[in-house]
Amino acid sequence: MREQKLNCWEFKKCGRERDGKNVQEMGVCPAAHDDSFDGINSGRHGGRICWAVAGTFCEGKKQGGFHVKRESCVQCDFFQLVTRQEGASDGPTKLLKFLAGTNDASFLGELTYRFVRAGERFLVQGAVEDTAYIIQEGTCLTVVEKNGALHPAGHSSRGDIVGIRGLFTGEPREAHVEAETDMHLWVLKKHQIDNISQHNPELLALVTEIVASQFDSKGPVADRKIGKYIATEIIGRGAYSIVYKAVHRDLKMVVAIKMMRHNMVVDSGFLLNFRKEAQIIASLNHESILKVYDFEERYKTVFIITEFLAGESLRNLLVRLGKIPQLLAVKYLRQICSGLAYAHEKGIIHRDIHADNIMVLPDDRIKILDFGLACPIGTEDEQIGGTLAYQAPELLEGGQADRQSDIYALGITAFELITGKIPFAAHEIMEIFQSNNQRVIPDPSHFVPGIFPELKRFIIKASHHQKAERYQDISEALRDLAPLPDQHLTAMSREEQQNSATITFRYTEKQREDFNRLMREFSRRSSELDIEFDVFKNQDQ
């Protein structure tokens, strides 16, 4: 069972949180009020970094600033609890697991050890240095100096890395870092990062995690800047990228930021193509295509800033439902065709159409993700699962991605939506390829006896082995799909048509039992009304 991460007022039972029992007499504690610390150590306001908040009232007396109370606070049982919990975290920003697991002796051999005493300032704001520090033991505070005053802004513990900018940007330090306890550190130098080869995927993965840790939600805002944006949380991880929710620091506009993994960007071919297509991709303006706002090249990788979408991937929807009802699938396919037709006219090929790269919004609108930014052609990797299943036969023969290969991928996606299966497993595709046979997809009516004839024809034609037998452009496919819903809806009364709705619940760990109780009641009432009810929980819950 996961250990609960309490805020200080929950642990100490002081009653000085907002609406607490002692607020009228003693006032709200600054740690429960100052939202500039929100998220640090996974706490609310300053609730899990209270030792850095001035003016708290603890053990019967009002405390001063963090320098004054440091010695007593580091002995506090709550400080010890938070330090243990954060140090024991096995999250992706904890780098010791990478160092312990790597077999690269040259990289490990260049790491040097440093001991820092409690109270020592070992990073200085304004200094230009090319080092960062991985914490083996101990804790430290990030402190911003402004107008002669010191403002605590972040907290780091075992496995964290501090001073990351020194490895990548050459920019002056934006804050001091001071040891709260005695610290055992490993020193990482810029040249170690610069010298990592594209042939060392293990260390490239380490570089990605080093950069990802910079934008951890528990870190200070100053460390979470990506150009004009401030990262707030990780919302997705894939084989080729890490996706953050972020906010524009001036406009307060919420965006999504995709950080490409370093093993992608170190490939000079990818970066060359990316730069060539970036301007065109950013100019795409279609209701069914994810809007790209901006690009940033920094930290030895590429950041793609896009609109933020509230919805779920078509893959998640497919997993929940098993297969997609025909009319709904046609609605989705028409929108995908419309978006692809627009992009193809602009000279942009998607390269990786499948259910993972399609987002379904709450009103059943579709957004196509990752135009021009998909995985390298021909890549077969256990992390990306079935991508090979959507690649046109000519790509395995060394052909270039084009409109017909996008159409093929869409045909396979349509087959999967309707039947709930992909027509060929990866090993079957390779066997067919090696035997020089043609890939002939199974008749979808074997899996869906009542399939619309027009939809069956679309799937078979789009997925034909021979390019010449496929639709020659997406507009032709769209014309075949366009009348479908109207033709078949006329035979169905409005009362008989199935509707669907997506409801998003957000709850804390403390509310989990209440949430489960609510879902049981919701399910019971839905069953009484003969309404289908599904619950899809995020994978991290």
C-alpha cells in the first residue's frame, strides 16, 4: 500500500490550516497559505517544505526564517518523514537507478565525489559553471536572492540532480543551493554529456532523464522554464518523447510540450527533417489537427509546444470499448481523412497514423497528433508495440513514406476500430515479407457480419498491398465515406441511436475510497436505467 504523503498540518495536527480549528485564535500558518511553494515534495502550498517557510508556529513558538530554524527543523520528525519519502521515490527523476544500472565504465569513472557540510552554499546564483550534482545522500534548499532578500524556492533529496542548466545552456545560475544536512554528491561535468555517442542508447536515456528531472513539478519555477513556458506536470511518456502540461508565463495560456528523447534527436537525419518541416507543421491550421504553436531547441533536444487537449487517445477508447460502433467509427474516420487531406495538400506526410496518435475530445471531435514528428520509418521496437502493423508493405522494401502509405495506415486503423483487432501480428508481417508474398487483409465481415458494405470496401481498398490499387489520395477516400452516416441513419430512429458522454473526475489519494463508493452507486443506478457504464482510470492510478 502506498504511503500517504501528509502536509505538515495533517501530521502535526496543529489546526492552523485554512478553516482549521485554531485559525480564529492563532491565524492561518504561512505554510498552509503560501502557494508559491505549491507542489514542492508533492505538497499543498508549503505543507511539505514548512521548514523553509518563515513565520511558522511550531512546538509552542513562532519561528523565524529558514536560516534561523534550520538546525531545529532538520531534527524534526516531520522533516525526517518527508526526506525519507522523497528519497525513497522510484520516480523517473531519480537518477541513481540509472547510474547503478549502467555498464559504461568510462562514464562512471569520470564522476567525482564531493562532500558538503550542512549549511554550506555549494551553488551560487549568477555563477557560470559547467557542473551539476547528483545527490547520493542528504537534502538541500534552492534559494533565490532578490533585492537583497533570500526566498526559498525548492527542495531536493536523494537521487535528485541540482544545477542542471550548467550542463546544457552555459547560462548563469538562477539560484543558490544550500545544504540542509550533510550531503554526499556526485559531480557531473558538461563534457560528459557532450561526449555521449548516438551509439550508446543507455546513456542517451540517462540524458533524457536528467533533462526531464529539470521540469519535475516539485522543483522551483525557475528550473521549470522552457522558453516562454513553465512546465507544471508530466502528462505522458512514450518511446520517443515525454509530454508536459505547461503554462505561458505571461499569457497564462495552458499548453502541452512534447520533449523528444535524446536518442531521437542525436540522429542527424531526424533533426534535419524536423528543421525542414517545422515551419510548415506550425502553419497547419485545421480543426482535426493538433495545433502547433512553437518549437524550442535546447538541452540538446527539441521541445514542441502545442495546444493542450482534454480527452483520451483513440487507443484508450478502443481498449475500453473493445471495438468502436460503426457509425462512430465512420465519424472519426471522416475527420481523420479531412485532416490528412489538408496536410497532404501542404506537402506534409504523417508517417505514423494509428490509434495512439489520434485524440478523441469529449464531443467526439478528433485531433491528429504528431504530424511529421513520428518515429523513423521501418522502426520495430518492443516499446512501440504494433507500429509495424500499420506500415505499408513498400516501406519494408525501402520505399519512401508518401500519401499512399498514410492511406494504408488509415485502412489498418479502420480495420482495428471496427473489429477490435489488427489484421497481422508483427511476426506474420515479417514472414510474409521474407517469403515475398502479398499482405491480403482478412475480410472484415468475418469479424463484423453486419458491417456497412461501403465501410468494408473502404477498409479493403485503403489497405491493399499494391499502392496502385489503393485510393490515390485521401479526398477520394473521403468521398466514399462522406455519405455513409446519412445513408444508414435514415433507417434508425433518433430514439434508437446510441449516444456517449465522457465525464472526468479529479480526486486526491485521500478521496479514493469516496470516489470508489460514488462509482459503485453510479454503476448501480446506471444498471437500473439500462445505461452502459464504463470506468477508465489513468494508468498512474
